[in-house]
Amino acid sequence: MQAYKNQTFEKQSFVIEEVYFENCVLRNCDLFYSGGDYEWVNASFDNCRFHFRGPAKNTQALFQSMGLLKQPLPGGNIPPSSSKAVN
């Protein structure tokens, strides 16, 4: 797992299960989540987009069908090419 501490990221992509954020700020980032373990400590997310895949996407769809979540905006889930930050 890649650890990031005391950093600010803008317009980058991350696979949530593969990174640890501590005292980080993420702005306008794409975050991909498949349902695995993750850890954030004092991290903030400003105007970030969360993309759900696999079991996480299935859970999201269930909650939407039950009216517990709003329907997503059009656009789709495009996986990043790597778990590292990408410009």
C-alpha cells in the first residue's frame, strides 16, 4: 500500500484500496473504490469524484434501487491506468 502524508493532490486518480492518506488534501481527484479495506487519517476531499466498481458498485446499485441513494450522473466508471497518482 502506498502511503501519502502531508500532501496536496489536484486532478489525480487513485485506487482507494491501494493508498493511505494522512493529513492530505485531495482536490478535483478521481477515486476508484471496489469494496476493499482503506484508511484515511485527517484527509479532506474537495470536489472529488468517487467511482464504484465490483462489490462496491453492486452495493451502490442496491441502495439506489431502494431509494437510499440518488442515481449517479451520466459518465461511467473508467478505471485509472495505475494506483499511483496520475496527472
